[in-house]
Amino acid sequence: MVWGCVSSHGKTTLRFVEPGAKINFNYYINNILKPFLRRDLPRLFPENGRVKWFLHQDSAPSHTAKQTIEYLNKYKINYVTPDKWLPCSPA
């Protein structure tokens, strides 16, 4: 499994999920979100907050977990709220 993101400013580093890893909120926050926010975001949006961006996820359990939402809110990360997400990805 792999995680990646694209925007009008470019693409993120691909993050490969370790084989057999349980993708829960803890794994998602520590192995996907934190590296994205620490490494990719400053590179893609070096304008220091002058450009408003939004994180758009799908309805994966690790994305909708209470702890993930609390993390996004705590660090004031703009995101599309779960009630606005599509119920499933296109096949």
C-alpha cells in the first residue's frame, strides 16, 4: 500500500506502508501525516501560510478516527470534514 498526494503546487513524497502494518489512527498520524506536514508541506507551500490549502482524505477508518480529527483540529490543519467526503472511492 502507498500514500501520496498531489496539488497545484506539486506532488508529495510517496510513503509506502510497511507490509503487514495495521493502519490505525496512530500509524496514520505518525507515519503519514507528520512526515507530510514536516517535509512536504513546507516544500509545496513555502509561502508561510499565505496560501490556504486543504487536506482532502477519503473515508478510510484511520482518516475518520476521532484521534485523527482531534490531531487535525489541534494543529489547525485545514481539512474537508468527514461529512463532506465521498462515502467511497470510485472503483
